[in-house]
Amino acid sequence: MDFIAQAFKGKVQWYHYFGGTLLSFFIIQFGAIPLIIARSFVENPNLNPTNLNPGIDNNLFLFLMIIPFGLGLWGLYISIIKIHRLPFIKALTSRPKIDWHRFFYAFLVWFLMLVAFLILDLFLNANHYEINFKPIPFTILVLVSFLFMPIQTSFEEVLFRGYLMQGFGVVTQSRLAALVVTSTVFGLMHFANPEVAKLGNILLIHYIATGFLFGIIALMDDGIELTLGLHAANNVAAAIFVTTNWSVFQTDALWTDVSEPHLDWTMYATIIVIYPAVLFIFSKKYGWTNWKQKLMGKVEVPLEIKE
């Protein structure tokens, strides 16, 4: 049974998904309490309005930012097993169990690509970067990033490429509708990021394109293990390699980008060249076929459920 259609084994009316999403976001609010408390002890009248961190230790701030996503993931778990009456794994993959090989393979592929891009940019634009290496804070950052950042990215992947992809798929019975809606909403969700305020709304094209990349991969691979790895690698690399005073991640990264904020060729190259290359690599490794049906076909109710 394919990834979307297996959701029919549970409760799949639109109000089930609406209620489950609402429950998850309600629970998220409690995760913000530790950060609110920490911020209350810090006063910084000179705070840059694009800097989300009011003066808390960077590593502590990063950890506190991740807590709401952990509670959100727990909220999705409760929604899937209690509201939809489905095993949690049914929102993650069509396979009997999570394929961790897929997760780590995707993580490694994307992480190495990001490192290659960084090295190229360091070579071409060395004056844009300043060394920011602080041994103890950086070591803590690496631990926090690798141990806890996947919680944040997993929440977003389970929500968009798992839960809502299945939700829009079974409600509309259209794979294309599920792909377009979840990818677009995923991109627009980043509208509040300080990067968008600095670089302009055109940056949303990058986020929406990323949503489509992840959505296509989830549909073609009948599961979200690959996108879990991709998303985790992306955010871990963003946290540990380069920081700025205007990005969403304020970390003790290896380098600080001191250049004037601007969009350059890398965004377009990523969308036009790198994203198709990633699809090609995965399609060859995992033998993807029948693209038209998997991306644009109708979501059929399984015969055993009809009967």
C-alpha cells in the first residue's frame, strides 16, 4: 500500500486533520515557556530587531528554540494515534519500519553538498567571512545541533511531508493537490524569518522550491526518511558553519558572514541545478519509476478498506 493511501486505515475526515493540527500547535505554545522565562531575565535595550536572541547564551538559546518543536512532534504523535487511530509509523513511511539507512544516506549527501558550496564560496568571497571559532562554545554547539536539531526538522517533516501530505491527499484524493498545498504552505511559513525581512520576499521562492523538492521525494519514495535526513543536514550545517547577525540561527558557528545581506547566484543555482541533481541521485539509487502516477495520480481507497 502506498504512503498516502495507507492513511485510509484510520480516521480521515477533514475535521480529524484540522483538529490534529490544532492540537499540535496548541501544545507547541507550552514549549515556548522556558524561552519566555529566560528572556525575562535579560534586558538588552540595544538589541538589533532582526536578532531574535536578546542576550542569552547562544547554545542555550538554540536549545530553548528547539523545545517547542519537540512538544509539537509529541502533539502530532498524540493526534495520529488518538484522533486518527493510526500507528504513528503510518504517517512516516509505507515500509514496515523506518529505514534509517535512507535517513543517514540523505543526511550525508546533502551535508557534503553544503560543505562543497561553502568551500567554493569561501574561495570566491573570502572577504565575506570572519573566523568565529571558539573551542568550547563550538563544541557545545556541535553537540546541541547533532543531538537536538533533528527534533526541530523532524517536526516540520512529519507535519508537512507526513501528516498534512496524507491529509490533503486523502481529502482531495489528489496527489498533485497534496504536493502543491503542503509545499506552498511550507514555504510561506518561513515568511516571518528574519532572512526574508533582510533579503526580500523573493527568498520565499527558495523556501517554496525546497518544499516541492521534499514533497516530490516523499511521494516518489513512499515515505519521509529521505526528507528527514535532508532537512536535518541542512539545519545542522546552517547552525555550525556560518552565522550572521540577521539570520534565524544566532550561533557560535565557525565563521561569521559580515557581508551586506544580498541574494546571489547560489539561490538560483541551488534550485535549478542542485535540486534536480538530488532527485536524480535518489531516483537512481532507489529505482523510482511511474513518476506521473505518483506525483499527479488519484489517491485510491484501498480495496480491503472499501470492502
